[in-house]
Amino acid sequence: MAYKSFEENLSWKKAQELTVAIFGVFQNCAETWFKEELLSSAMFAAGHIAKGHEAQSEEHIRCLTLAKDNLTKCRSMLLMATKLKLCEESEAQLLQEKVVDASKLTYGLIKHLKEKAASAA
């Protein structure tokens, strides 16, 4: 899983896709506070993945953990969005799938880095 740049990292790509998709679905959302919070969480996830790429192993894991936390927040907010009638359930479901994809990839990278660190010790 050696990437020359964070742009090659599939979890970063998925987080970017999620951010763009959220923007598209919530672009005309009247509840700007909700839209901004949701977009921020997705953007922070992508940002932490990118930041971690430039860091040493322990810091990389911490950045990825923060990214995963932000993705979990996105999942929670998307569940809330349907209850608040801020988007269609079908739109939220598609976004949830994108969140889960990004989250699984990020978790896999965390696990890989932890195993790598443990075998080096």
C-alpha cells in the first residue's frame, strides 16, 4: 500500500467523491447549518487522510483515525437528514454507501499500518 502521493490513495479518492456527492445532494438545502456541518465532516475526513500521508507511522495512524471519526459523523448526520426530511431517503442511502466505502478503506489502512508497526518492533 505504498502511495507516492495522497492523491493515489483510494480512501482519499472515496472521501473526495463523498464530499462532491454531498455537495450535489445538499446544494439547495435551506438548512445551511446542517449542510455546512456535513460537508465539513466529509472534507475533514479527506484532509486528514491527505495530512497523514505526509506523517510518520504513528501520526499517520492518528490522522486516519480522525478521518474515520469524521466519516462516522457523516453516517450519523445522513441518518438524521432523512428524519429531518432534508433529502430523499434514496439519496441518503447512496451517500451512506459512499461513506461506508471510504470508512472501510480507511480502517483497512489503519489496520495495515498498525500491523506494519507491530512487525517492525
